[in-house]
Amino acid sequence: QSALTQPASVSGSPGQSITISCTGTSSDVGGYNYVSWYQQHPGKAPKLMIYDVSDRPSGISDRFSGSKSGNTASLTISGLQAEDEADYYCSSYTSYKTHVIFGGGTKLTVL
Amino acid sequence: QVHLVESGGGVVQPGRSLRLSCAASGFTFSSYGMHWVRQAPGKGLEWVAVIWFDGSNEDYADSVKGRFTISRDNSKNTLYLQMNSLRAEDTAVYYCARDSQLGMLVYYFDYWGQGTLVTVSS
């Protein structure tokens, strides 16, 4: 099974908003509301930012929001800050036997 | 405060074995499913294995099935990954991660360890 499809890179200026897409199939993103997003700074472990498509864990800024339409999920970061510069990975439950599949990752650059 | 600390990584020759450990603290370890997730150098995340909160079931990615074994000792709050017949493509940072839901599996990972690097090379 192939990884979910994310853009390799996105960029934005401080204060702006950006959106990262995550495209799958009806067997994963489109079939379940079990999409999550992780932030990873260089040399650090991933951090859960969004789960169940649009829910935020306690302590995560409301500048981070998630949504889904059909087979594509999206992560939007509003009011970009320098510390948002990181890699972002989407993940989805899948009916395939691996149960969970990740996207290839998107590098966010804050200009 | 939840802490997960992996250990046991290192350099190993192809075909050899290695056992990773993950020491957990700050939560009721026996109530949560636990996962191993790996990341090859410069690459994305790959789910490797999961074990149910009580150790009653486990599951693996096809890429490691038959070679890796996940286990846990709830009396020691420790998760393990026994890796046999290692291949060059197993080279990665291995993270242990907690499933976010108490008593069941939802495949969201709310706490991660710092990772341990496994390098398979002759």
C-alpha cells in the first residue's frame, strides 16, 4: 500500500496561513474519520497536533486546525510563527492490514 | 508526566539480531496499547508493530512480520522489540509510542520516546 500523498514543501511568511494537503483513497482517508497530523522538528520525536480529522489534543494551539473532504485531508496553520517551521506528517487509519498509514511528510518553511 | 525512553540501538551486521527496550513512566502502562514506529534517515514515518495493553495480541507491518517480535512486561513498565534477521533497509530511528486511547487501540500516538538509532551495516 502506498503512503498518503503530501506536498514535499510549503512556505509562508509570519502571520500568514498555510494549508498542507494529504490525499489518500476510500480505503483510508476517505473511508474513515481517523486522520491525524504530527509535527516533527529536526532531531526530535513527532508530536501529535490533530486527531479525528479536526480535534486538538490538550495544549495544542488553536492556530492549528484540520479538515477533510472526500479522500483529502488538510492541516491549516494560521498566524504562522517561526517555531512552526518543521516537518508535518499526516496519518490515517486504513482498512489494509497495517491499520495505519503515514504521508510522506511536508517541510514547512517560515520565510 | 509521561516519559518513554528507548535503549538498545546500535550498529549491527546484516542477519544479526538486536533487542530494543522502552521504559515507560508517568502513566498506567498496563492500560495502554503501545507501538513501535521507525524513521529511516531522511525519510518519513513507518508504523512497525503494536501490542495490546494486556499483551494479548500483537500485529506487524508486512516489512517486519516473521522477523520482529513486540512484547511487554507490565510489571516492569517496559516495552520490547526483538529484531532478528536484520537487513540494511531496517536502518532507522526506532520510536516507541503510546496509543492515545485508554484500554483500546485507535492508532493515534500521543506520546513518543526520543528514539534509538539502529544501523544495519557490514
